[in-house]
Amino acid sequence: MLEMRKAKTVDKGHGWIEVREIRASTELADYSDWPYLAQVLEVKRSWLEKGQLKTEVHLGITSLPNELADVKALLELKRGHWGIDNKLHWVRDVFLGKMPV
């Protein structure tokens, strides 16, 4: 049985409740040939949309060791990644929308 560390966040906003859960382990790092592999992770995101439960599951790996990024930090980093991505798309869309054709 793999040792798994877990964390969970619940956020309210935009008219729905979103639950994010993460499970991470360092045990597979010794078995993989993947360079610099420190942790494997699974992030599950669930939310209620128009009365229907939606769920996404993402798998990932990171070179960040548990000492630098525990499960709570990994969950925050994953969440922050999408914030950056969304802001970049907004800038691109606004900029391109104002460009003359």
C-alpha cells in the first residue's frame, strides 16, 4: 500500500461551490526512470453546475520534494497555475481584440 498524503479545499464563488482534493506520494520516485521525479499526484476537482455534479481528475508529477512542497502547497500551486493562465488569455484576448485587421 502506497503512503499517500491528502489535502482538501472548499471554495465558494461564481455561483457554485468547488471542492479540490489532492493525493500525493513520494514512494514511486525510487522506482521510476523519470529524471528528477520527487512526487506523483492526483488532483480531483468537483463542483455543482446547473444541478449536475461535475468532476475532473488530473494526474501529475513534480520535481519538488515534500520538504519544499507538501500537499497543501502543491494544491495551491496547481490552483495558481490556472490563475496565471487565465490572466494571460485575458491580456491576449483584449490585445488581439483591439488590433486592426
